[in-house]
Amino acid sequence: MDREAAVIRAEMSQTRAELDRKIARLEDRARDMSPRRYWERHKPEYLLDQMIGGVLTLVGISLAWSHLRSRRHQRARVRAALASYEAW
């Protein structure tokens, strides 16, 4: 009877140890999937790359902004042209 209890205790402790290892591995994977760790793995390595990316981002924003502004002015010009045409 004592042997059976000892075997069961040994199996339980082994199972606990395996579960603890699995939990530790899952926690490590969860930490590696955080946004900060992802950025650390994929960020540009050189300052020049970061600067080029920043400049390209600013150029893209300025182009988008100018496109939006020109569309507003274009609509106003079309409305003015239609209004002057209707006045004839």
C-alpha cells in the first residue's frame, strides 16, 4: 500500500514539474509576442534606415494632404463654373 502511494506521489510530482515547464514555456512565448518585443526584433538596425523611413512617411502624408486639399478646391471650382454657366 505504501509503495502504491509512493508511486502515485512520484507521478503527481512529475506531472506538476512537466506542467510547470509547459507554463514557463507558454509565458516566454507570450512575452515574445508582445508588441515591444516584436518591434525589437523587426526594427531597422541602422539610423539611416530609420531616417529614410521617416522622410518617406512625411512625404506620403504631405502628398495625401495636398491631394485632399486640391479635391476640395476642385469641387469649389466646378460649382462656380456650373453657377456661371447657369447664369448665361
